[in-house]
Amino acid sequence: MSTALLLLITGIGLGAIYFLVASGLSLIYGLMGVLNFAHGVFLSLGAFLGYEVATRMGTSTWGGFAVSLLVGALAGAVFAALTERLLVQRLYERHIEQVLVTVGLALATVALFDGIWGTDPRFITGPGWMETTTRVAGANIPNDRFVAIIVAALVLLAIVLFLRRTRYGMIIRAGVENRSMVTALGIDVRNAFTLVFTIGGAAAGLGGVLASHYFGYVSPLLGQTLLIFAFIVTVIGGLGSLLGAAVASVVVAVLQQFANYYLWGTGDLAVVVLLAVVLLTRPSGLLGRK
């Protein structure tokens, strides 16, 4: 029982990180129809800059950790906004070019990170409490999992409130439903597009800092590795569905953890099988529009 509980909570913690990456992908595709293959770069940049800040302020201090989260989110947001303004904005409705440009940006940026920080992973520790465990029903749960879950829940709540309670949120939701109608009403959706990219980049950068503590290291390929699972989560949850991304993140991560433990390390295979089943039985995803 304690093992199952450990796997469950650890899986939810991993799902929280998947959600922070997938939420931006889902929003970006839902409004703009853009599959951004450079999204993992926002995560890696946030992780590296968060690591640099925490190292200078003290990785064992809560102040250093809090500032690293803020810097990671800001770095992801700025890079995402620049990517949309300088590259993607010129390529709407040109999907092949979008793929080529974002893949090229991802490869070039990973090479840049290799040159700056090297190819070897940079190991990181957090405040003392995050490096210890809490006993829950006989299971020793690493405390950094609880932090990831709480942050992801707050981000989900903040995005939902933004979409439902603000003017730009209404424009974004209307654009997801019918972008042509919004444009016909004379609303300039370009700023909304940039804002969505910025929000997605901030969530990814935040996820990068939390992922570095979850896995214990930062590397140039961290973002691209997590991006694969974020795409799977986005497809399973339903392209454009934020709630679907949240549900699918937990399902995928928990399945991965249980399959790795009970089925001889076949977690990745189990996730791919789940993806195939969803695509065959419900191509629009769990909560996506038909």
C-alpha cells in the first residue's frame, strides 16, 4: 500500500511538471493552430537561469528558490514573446514553415546552451525541507513533489481566472471557438496571440525550475525530453483544452510511474500505447472538441 501511494503522489508531482509545459502548448494550438516545437527551449532556459540565480543566492535558501522560480518564469515568458513576435507571427497559416522554423530554433538554442553551460548536467539542490521526505500513510514522499503539485495547481487556477475574468481572456476564449468571428468584429488578435505565447513560456520556464529539482539536475536537453511527453499529454487531453491537459498530465505520469515499477521499466511504452488507444477511439482527445 505504501509503495502504491508513493508511486501515485510521485506520479502526480511529475504530472504537475508535464502540465506546466503542456498548458502552454495547448493554449497556443487552441488559439493559433501552432505546434511550437521550440517550446521545450523555454523550459530549458528557465531552468538554467533559475539554476544560476539559486547558485548565487544560495540553493539551500527559500529566498534563492523563490527568486529562481520568478526568474525562470520571466525568462520563459520573454523568450516566448520574442519567438512569437519575430518568427511565428510571420508564419500563421503556413504550417510547414512553422514546423521548420520552430524545430530549427530548438536545435540552434540547444547548441547554444551546450556552448554556454556545457553538455554535462548541472546538479542542483533546494532548501533543506525540499530535500527531505514527509511520511504519508507509511510512504516517504519527497517534499519537492508537493511543491510541484501546489505550484501547478496555482498556475491552473490563475490561467482559468485569467481566461474567464479578463477582457483578453474573453478574446482568447472567443478566438479558440471562432477566430474568424473575432477578427470580423474588428478585434486585433495579434496582441492576444503574443500574450498566449508569453503565458505559455512563463509556465514552461516555471516548469523548468521545478523539473530541475524533481530530477536533481539541469541539462540542455531537459526541455526537449519533457516536450515529448508534453505533446503526448496535449494530444491525449485534447488540443486546445486546458482542463484536458491537466487531466491527461496526471493520467500519463501516474501510468508511467506504475508501469516503470510493476512492469519492468515499461513506462514510456505504456504511455505510447495509451496515446495509440486514445487516437484510435477518441481522436479529439479526452476533453477536446470533436
